[in-house]
Amino acid sequence: MSAAETDDRAESIRMIRDSAAAVAPRGGDLKRVRDLRWQDPGFDAGLFRQMGEMGWIGLRVPEALGGAGLGVAEMCGLAEELGAGLVPEPLIPCALSAQLLAACGGKGRLPALLAGDAVVLTAWQERADTLEVPGSPDAPRRFLPMAAGADVFLLPLREGGRLALYELPAERCAPAVERTQDGGNLGTLQPNLQDATKLADDVGTALADALDEAALVTAAYLLGGMERAFAMTLDYLKTRQQFGKIIGTFQALQHRAADVRMQVALTRASIDSAAAALDAGAAGDARRAAVSRAKARAAEASLRVTRECIQLHGGIGYTDDYDAGLYLRKAMVLANQYGSASLHRRRFMAASPEVEE
Amino acid sequence: MDAIRIPPPAELDALEDEHFRQVVRAFLHANYPEDLRNPPKRLHWAENKGWYLRLAEAGWLCPGWPKENGGLGLSPAKQIILTEEYERHGVARTNDHGIVMLGPLVIKYGTEEQKQRFLPKILTGEHIWCQGYSEPGAGSDLAALRTEAVLDGDHYVVNGQKIWTTLAMDANWIFLLVRTDKAAKKQEGISFLLVDMQTPGITVRPIINLEMHDEFCEVFFDNVRVPKENLVGQLNKGWDMAKALLGFERIFLGSPRQSAYALSRLKILAERMGVWEEPAFQDRYARLRLDLEDLKALYGTYVDRLKRGESLGPDVSMLKILQTELFQAITDAMLEIAGENAGLMEPMEGNRDLNIGGLYIQARPATIYGGSNEIQRNILSKNVLGMPG
Ligand SMILES: Cc1cc2nc3c(=O)[nH]c(=O)nc-3n(C[C@H](O)[C@H](O)[C@H](O)COP(=O)(O)OP(=O)(O)OC[C@H]3O[C@@H](n4cnc5c(N)ncnc54)[C@H](O)[C@@H]3O)c2cc1C
């Protein structure tokens, strides 16, 4: 990239980040997020529509199909801002569905999804902690994020050697819903093939690519969350007094904060380099290795950082009223979504041959 | 199996240890409500009252108290066996602040009149106590507490605020550390005061914790008049008395049973998730298991010291640190292997004991309460290792 192109790119990412303030104002409180917790469907449909109007659901969809045609780095920048504000609307799983529908030429409910009028979830997962898509005809599809608010499901089905894609209206197959620690929900869907309409014959590659991206974007969301939780903790360390001193003057705590800062820095470096690799067209093993490295880091770091944030606050960190706990709960839910740290470490090793010195 | 006879309470302390253990097991089998085993959250009075009163009726409520005060008079070693068996059986904690904290303090420092007045009511379950030490500005630095008690005729007038008071909403009495001399050095102006929570001027406001449970509270005191005779021990000597109780608390917080329970859950979860056989998991599990075994061995050395009648030094802080951090490491491992189940609010379907997120959250405050682990490390480095400063 030329210097001018690099500047343009940075500007584009900055603009996207700024636009996120419409939904997750920087420095704003989390009242909206709190009010939505454990209230079906767990998010605000009106705000999801607003996300559509802002072009976020189709951020990665080509312009020719009604999307914004922007890069992975823009999507990660956006997710990071939303993560900082703990925005619960199901942008990541819906963007995945949009990419899948775009890959089959803009079929099905793509326009409604891009407009934020329909929540379209891809029912690909058949067991916990996997990125594999068996496409079994009768296996329940598990762990569908925010399934309580779904309008349409996309169902990948193995046909011969390929993964075909079907569409299922949610009103014909209501998922069983379980509440999650962050105030949202996960659904289990028993696919009902009688009501399914076929959209495409072969979406295997497109789905694998979209899952990769969802994993990376989830890492970025976690990064935004851990940074905000850490900022809150730093503020506290700099104001809370015990023993007649600001607790941030205790060297034991200073070192802990320095350790957290390093985890945040590593996570950011990992995500930024992965996003750049994907935008530069990395494919196959290189792509998988970049994504897995970032998600493994973000999953582990987000849990560790949010735990530290609670500990460094003392008793107040253990109250629901205080926001640090909201970040802990979000990390509990997202750390393992689209693959746990351990899954991604294995995947990284499989995809990335050791470098000979 | 031969039915084990449960001897009268007064005979329990004379039993040989292993026999005593069998008696405790038999007692729990016969008396403990099945639906209260391993509850996912700390129970409220309304939930554990039945069990508390059953213990009271059997005379088993206060294992550590001397017999003449209505306790079982058990040695520290036997108390530990009892605790181990309670934990093994999944016995829930009761509203036990009167039993484990206030009672022993009154027995040691109270007047005869105070003993007559307060101990029997703990033994019948009439008085349920909570512990009012911490304040918004006085947590780790407890001696900075500001809730004050000013003498006015026959009464102390209490003003101020306590916080993190566990189960204050269930309690009808609270024991307080209050400031009675503002001019003295901060540890030397603190007294120990017993307060009836029905007294006008007290407001209790529950706080929801990260388990989404109303377990601790804020307690406000606005010109609360407390009879003078409710002061325990000498005026301005409350700090020393409260500190004397802490060593005993720490060995209980260092009991490996909490970690042992979590490790058993980790194994079940690993089998369920299909990772049990994986070498990487086996290695991680082995490490946690060895940490537990070694903690048990270390804990055993402290128990032996108690058995020999020795008192424990500040190094007992090690147990608290090691136990609570092991408990956390185990729940971290559970979260990491659970996949998307890690984020669920409720236990995993099919096993009400597999409450992954719940256990992970529950393990967090263990390193905060009872003297945070940072404070315990300060104690170790200064009072045990003799570090300067
Ligand atoms: C679940 C729970 C139940 C509780 N129940 C009760 C109860 O029933 N009654 C009661 O009176 N209290 C209770 N407490 C309060 C508990 O004792 C305090 O939370 C604890 O003492 C810490 O105080 P704090 O919360 O004010 O944190 P702070 O003291 O403000 O500590 C904040 C952070 O700074 C660290 N820190 C502080 N000083 C130092 C130092 N010198 N060096 C290094 N690090 C330091 C701490 O370790 C912590 O990480 C409970 C707390 C919890 C979490």
C-alpha cells in the first residue's frame, strides 16, 4: 500500500469507529445495556434496524449486493467500539449470515437483513467448541446467539460432498432458548426440513470463511471490552484510597496493572495483524493461522483481564451495580464463541508450520 | 453397613477421630435435607432455617464452643473433621456469624451477664447475627473505620455506615466495630458493640452481587441508641479482640475442600465435553490435582499444630492464598473447556451440579474477602519473611 492509501484506510477505520458512537457513546453509561438484560429477545430491534441503516450489517458485503464493501479492519474497528459499550445487538452473527447470503449471490432475505428488518441467524453449530460444520439433516443446532429474536434461520445441510444452504422461517420452528451470563440468550433449534427452502448448493467455503471472520471480529469485540474494563480499573486505582494512600501507589498493584496492559497490547497487535492479513487476501492456512492466533489471544486475555479488574476493585467489583462485572460476564460468554482459546491454539499449530531457523 | 449409633452431644469430643468421622456422616445422612446439598448460591435464612433448627435441636449447632456454654467442645482437629464431612456431603453454610464469630468472642471476652444474655439465643436460633466491620472507606484498611459511637447517658449513639455485610437482611443482631475515640491512634480508638437491628435508625439495603444474588448489604446507622452494656470487652480494645479471631478464620478459609469440590466438577465436565482423555487436558488436570494434594499436605501440618495445642502464626496466610487461588484456577479451567456452555446462566442440562459460570463467578470474591490475597501476601512478606518497610 502507498502512503496515501494507508492514510485513506486509517481514515476509513476512524470514521467507522466514530460512527459507532451513535450506538455506544464513548464514556456513556451502560443503562441501555442493563435494561435489556434477560428481557427477551435480549436486544433492541429498533437499534438493530439502525445498525442496518448505518450499513454495519453489510459492512463486509460487496457494494453491488447492497453492502458497504469495506474491509476486515473496518469491521474489527467497529466491533471493538461496540465491545467497549457491550452492545448486545447480534451484529456479528448477522454479519456472518449476510456474508453467506452474499456469497450465494444475494439470495433470500439479504436485503431485509442488510436493512436490519430481519434478524437472520446461521444454524451451523452441532456441538460445543467447534468450527466444523457437519450439516447433519436431523442434529439439533446449538448455541445460536440471541435466538430469542431471530426471524429467519439459515441451515447448512450436507448433500453429497457439499454443504447446501436452506432457509427456515423462525415462526415455523421456535428455538429453545437458554439465558446467558451477559443478559442475552443462546438457542437450540430442531431443524424442520419440511419448511426449509433451498438457497444454494455449495456454501462450504463461504461459510468457513465467514466463520473465520466472525471469530476475528469477536476477538475485536472482546478487545474493546477488556480495554474499557481496564480503563475503569485504572481510574479506580488512581482514586481509591486505603491506608492513607491511593491504592495505585502500592507496587504490587502497579505491577498487576502493567501486566494487564501488556495483555491488552498483545491482543491488539494480534488482531490488527490478522485483520491486515485478511484484507491483503491471505487464504488457506495463512488465513486460518492469523485468525486463530488472534482469537486464542483475545479469549484468554479477556478472561484474565476481566478477572483482574474485579480483584483490583475489591468488594465493589463483586457487585452487579458496578460495571466491571458486566465485562467479566461478557467475556464468559464470548471467549469461547467461534472457538475457545484451546481450539484456536490447536488450529494455529495445524495451520502454521514451524519456521526453520 | 452396621448402623452407626449417634451418641449424645456431650460424648462426641471423646470419640476417636475416625469413629467421630463416621458419626458425622451418619448424622448428615439422617438429618441433612437432600435438596439443600451443594446449593448453587449462599442460602437465605428462610431456606436454611429448617436445617439450622435441626442442628440446634440435636445440640450440634456450635461445635467449637465449650460444653458449659452449650457447645460440643470439640478440639480444633475434630472441628476440622466435621467441616470436611460437611463439605464432602455438600452441606450449605447457614447464617453462621453468631456461631463462628460472635459466640466465641463473647465466650472469650464477654461478661457473665453478656454470656447469659446472648449465647442461649444463638443456640436456639432466636438471634441471627451479621458482621459489621467493613465500611465504604475501610476495607483492607479496616482500622480506618469511621462509624462512631458516642456515649450519651446510658447509651451509645451510633452514626455511620457499614457495607458488604453478608446476609444482614436475615439478621436481627449485628456486631460492630465502632470508633469510640477519635483522638487516639486509629487501632486504639475502636470498640466492639452489639446492636439489636430492630433499634430505630437502622436501615438495611441489600446489594446484588455478581451471582445476581442479594447476599450482602449496606447497613446505615442514624442516631441509633445502643445500651451501654452491649459493649464487649474493654472500651477502645475492640481491634485486638477482632484480630484475635482472624487466625482461626484463615485456617478455615484455607480448607482444601472448596477446591476439592471444584476439581470433582472439573473432571465430570471434562468427561462430558470429551476432553478427559486428551493429553493436554490430563497434564493440566494433573497439575491442579497435585496442587490440591500438596495443599492438603500443607494444611495437614497446620491441623497437626492445632492438635498439639500450638497457636498458628501469620504464615497461615499461605493456606488462604493457596486455597482460594487453586479454587479459581480450577474454575478457570472449567470455563475454558466448556465451550459455549461457559456462558450459560443455569447449570448444564442433565447435571445440576455443573454450574460452570456460577462456580467461576463464585470463586472470584474468595481472593477478596477474609483479608484480600494482596493483604495476605503483605503479611507473609512482612511478618513471616521479615521484609523491610
Ligand atoms: C462476598 C463478600 C462478603 C463479605 N462479607 C463481609 C461481611 O459480612 N462483613 C464485613 O464486615 N465485610 C465483609 N466483606 C468485606 C471484605 O472484608 C472487604 O471487601 C475486603 O476487606 C476488601 O476491602 P475493599 O472491598 O474495601 O477493597 P479495598 O481495600 O479498597 O481493595 C481494593 C484493591 O486494593 C488492594 N489493596 C488494598 N490495600 C493494599 C495494599 N496495602 N497492598 C496491596 N494491595 C492492596 C486489595 O487487595 C484490592 O485488590 C465481604 C466482601 C465480599 C467480597
